[in-house]
Amino acid sequence: MSRQSSPALLHNEIATINDRLVTLTAGNQTLTIEDHANRLLVVSSELTNASQTKTLPKTTGSGDVYEIVNNAVLTQSLVVAALGADVLSGSAFLLSETTTNTDVFHTTATSDKYTFNVTTMGGLRGDRIKLVDIAAGTWLVQVLGNGSGTMLTGFSAT
């Protein structure tokens, strides 16, 4: 993204907000390189009525980053899924709101999605998932989430 203006006060320029911040639409959605890569993707408060899946674009090894932040009080699951044969490689760090547990979960060779289920796999306001297109077929993933009870892995294979 090229900017012609002075770096001073750039963060306050209205013209650059759409370049940096995207509010995701309600329901299932396929993310695109043009509209979502290298931006902060926000799940807003209006996305609370039904389970939804956000599908990533096909990996190419571009280095593009997709960071999804939950800014809603979710009542249904939020699923972030790889496309086709792409897989996720990385970890989820989950903190329990109701116990003193802190758990780390790792992907398997076939993990291709992460589910925030609003309880044991995260899904509270402020949770985030960061995905980096590191190679054709592979997303590097890091989840930071909060949940309740005994934490479980949100990673799974379709």
C-alpha cells in the first residue's frame, strides 16, 4: 500500500482507514486478497445471531497476513477455514475465564480450520486469530483466545 502523505499523523487520516481496518460481513464469507489481505479484520457486534465460517483464500506463499479480531459478544460459533487442500500450521493459546487453566494446542498435519465455540475453544470479545500465507498449501496460524471451563482445541480437519 503506497501513501503519498507525510508519515506525521498518518494514523489519523480518514482516507487510510479502509486500507487498515475491515469490518467483516454477517454470515459465511470468503476472504479475498484484494479486500482482506494485510488488514485488521473485525467481527462486529452485529454478527451474533448464527454460526458463521470465514474461508481464507488459496495460499501461494505470498506472506499476506489475515488477522481476525472478535469485537462481538458471540452467541454462535465462528469458524476460520482454509480453502481446498490448504492446512493450518501453528498453535492456539487459550486462557480460561472460570479456572486457572492456560492451555496450548497445536495443529496436526491435517488441521484446516479453527472453531471459536464461545466456551471451551474461545470466542470471547478480544480473541484473535492471525494467519500468514507462508507457502503454497500452508497457513501459519496463531490463536489467542479466552473461554470458560476446561479448554479444548479448536483445530480440526474437514
